[in-house]
Amino acid sequence: MPSPFPGMDPYLEQAVFWSSFHSRLIVAIADVIEPQLSSQYYVEVETRTYQSDDSDDSLLIGVPDAVIFASKSDITSEQLTDNSSVATQSRPELVMLPMPVSVNERYLEVREMVTDDVVTVIELLSPKNKRAGDGRTAYEKKRRAILGSATNLIELDLLRAGKPMEIRGMQSTTAYRILVSRSHQRPAAELYRVSLQQQLPIFPIPLKLNQVEPLVNLQEVFNGVYERARYATRIDYHQPVPSPALSKQDEQWVKALLSPIRVI
């Protein structure tokens, strides 16, 4: 069953879905690119790891490789004190500590077969990239390094929340953005601006100069991921659209779009 939305489904921006959706979509994009590449190239799925802690529930919900700890409710104050202590002895207070958790994010590299040189990097931004902190700082550093190199960059921003990456000359903001930066055209780049009401675009994968560029029909890729993950039966569309708040126009549009589902 397809998503009720024509393009990106904002309900997938919830933390409970985002981590697995991020991984599924990035791998699905790799699968679309690979058959279009000549024998000169190959696509590699890479992973970076952020250290976070279990106090940041909005980022860690749904992370498949999060460390499972013993239930904190299993520890009682009686276990921390000796009931035989004298009445004048103070009892310790039960406190909690933030526990380190590794958060993994996938991205793609198109590499040259003979040299293993990275020709193009494809990034799907995460909440970590769009919020102030170590995740954004690390990604901005990598982004600057790519933009200062001979490597092409594709940056997919399918999250309405958070601070967008710096893009100069953008005429207006939209819910979602796909940036295609060819190394030989910098500082100029191509920006696909996508509203909530639009389909996701078809975008090219730049390679070396004057070579045929594979095309990614992002809407078709998204549709396949949505159906294989069975999100239609997992998402509760009776709930409001996750934050951030929609514009009045988008709010009315979503209400009309989901009304057939919500009456069931």
C-alpha cells in the first residue's frame, strides 16, 4: 500500500521511524545507481558513528544497535543501603547517569574501480546533522573538505526540523531540499526545492567530467522503501503530523489528504 502523501511522508520524520528509514533509503539509492554505472565505478555503503547518550530520547528511539541496559526500575533504594544501619546514618539518593550509546549513520561513496578514489559522496542528512552539537560540527567539517576537493557532493535533506545546511542564493525555503554539487562548477550548484505537496525529484549522480550521469528517481525509490517496510500499517495517520508545525496552508491540505484514512 503506498503512502497517502505524493512525496516525502512527514510521519517518517519521527524518531521511532527515522533511523531504519535512513538506512533503507540510502541502500535503496545505491541499488538504483549501481546498474547504471560503467565498469569504471562502484558504489560503497559507508558508516560513520556518533557517540550520544540515552538522555537524548528524540535521537535514539528506534536506533537498532543501541545498547540495551538492565531496567533501572530493577534497582531499588533498599539495595543501595543497609537496613541495619543506625538511624543517624544518612541514606544515599538514587540517581541516574547518561549512558554512552553509538549511533550509526550510512552514506554512499561512488568510487573509481582502479584507484578507489572517491568521485561522489551522497549524504542523507539526519537529526544529528541539523542540530547544534558534535554531529553537526563533524558533518560541517566533512562538507567543507568535500567542497574544497575534486569530489562531487549530493546532499539530501528530507527533514523539516532543524537548521538547514548553508546554501547561498536560495530564493525561498521549502520543506525538503536536494543539493547536487559538481566539483568543476563550484561554487555554483543545483538545488531541488521540494514542498510537502510535491513529488520527490529525479536527480543526477555526477561522475567525472563529460561522463554519462546516472539518474535517481527519488520518488520511485521512496515508494519502494515505503512498501517494503510496510509503513502503511505501522504509521498512525490519526495522529497529528510530527513537529515542526505546518503552515496553515499545508495543515489544511494534510487534513483533506488524510480525511479518508482518519474516518476509518
